[in-house]
Amino acid sequence: MTEREFASNRTLVGILHTIIVGTSVLSLAAWWLHYDVVFYACAGVCTLLTIGVAFLVAYFSPDGIHFDTVFNALLFMGIGMLVDRSVFPGLLVGGAIYGFAYMVPVAVTDMMIDYHHRKIASIRRELSITREELLENLSKEESLHDRAPYMEDIYNRHCKTVPVLLAGIESLVEGAGEIDELRDYYEHGQWDRDRLALTAEGELPEFFSEDGLPRFFDELDGFLETLSEIAAEAQKR
């Protein structure tokens, strides 16, 4: 039996806890009340099991059986002989005390670990139930099949707008000097003079029509004003 197999056999560990702690308490009570038969039976079982478990756990530990393993057993045996002022009964009294002192902290720790394992398992079950309920509610939602295509349509209609706007703004920023030069040409009357001169020669190009340069500046100014309003709204948020 490996250390992992021994530690994972919780049924065996629980049985050992119960037997060692129970026999240690019964043997000490029987010793105090002078029930010799009960004392010898329970103390013998408790002593043998405690020493066996202690040495088995130490054997499978990284350090192996070392001085403390033997010293602890001898220490409690000595305490038992001093308390009972005898050799053989004193050894059993010490074994009962050793079993109680050795196994009760282990039993308490094991109970706490088992409690936390059961608590974690309960939380996982609750999370699993909640997840299933959410998935069931989503599957039953009537607007799901209408909402998803509608939102996808909005995305398809506008997903290319942002790259186009970014490219246009970048072009306007790079050509700001040229646009200023074109605005001066329009606002200082040179555009009108050239337009009149070309009118006499024949048909005017679109650049000199009302739908040409004037409309370009109207749309440009409106676009810049809209960007300014968007920026102001963003700052308020």
C-alpha cells in the first residue's frame, strides 16, 4: 500500500479513528474505575493499533521512521508507567494516552477536511444547477431568434463605416493645408472671378457649379460641426 493509497482510503482512516479514540477513552475510564477486563482488552487494542498506525504513517512519509517516531511512543509509555506505578498495566495506560493524544488531532483534521470537501461538492452542484437553469431560460427566450439576426444586420450595415470614416479623417488631416488654400481661393472671390470668365467660354465644369466647391465646403463644415458635437457629448458622459 502506497502513501497515496493509504491516505485516499477514507473508510479505513475513519474506522481507525473511531477504534483508536473509542478504545483509548474506554480503557482510561476502565482503568480509573478498576474494570480490569475492559481495561486490558481496550488498552491492548488501542496500544497496538496506535503504534502500528504511527509507524506505518512514518514509514510512508518522506523522512521515514526516525527518532521522534520511537521517542513519542516510549515517552507516553513512560508516562503511563509513572502514572500507574507499574510496568505492564502502566505500558497499556501509556498506550491509551498515546492513542488519544496521537489520533484525536488527526481525527479532527480529517473531519474538517471532509467537511470542506462536502461543502465544495455542494457548491459545485449548486453552480451546475444554476448553469443548467440559465441555459434552459436562454433556450426558452422567445426573442432570441429575432434579436440575434437583427443585431447581426446592424453590425453588417455599419461594420465598414468606421474604417471609412477613419480613412477620411486621416485624409482631411493630411490635406488640411491644401483645404485652407482652397477655402481662401473660394472666400476671397477668386473662385467667382474664374467662374465668370469661364462662363463666357462655354459650359462650366462641376467644380464651378453650386453643387461643386460651395457644396463641398457646406458638407465639410457640417461634418466638422458634427464631430465637435460628438466630442462635447463624450466629455459630458
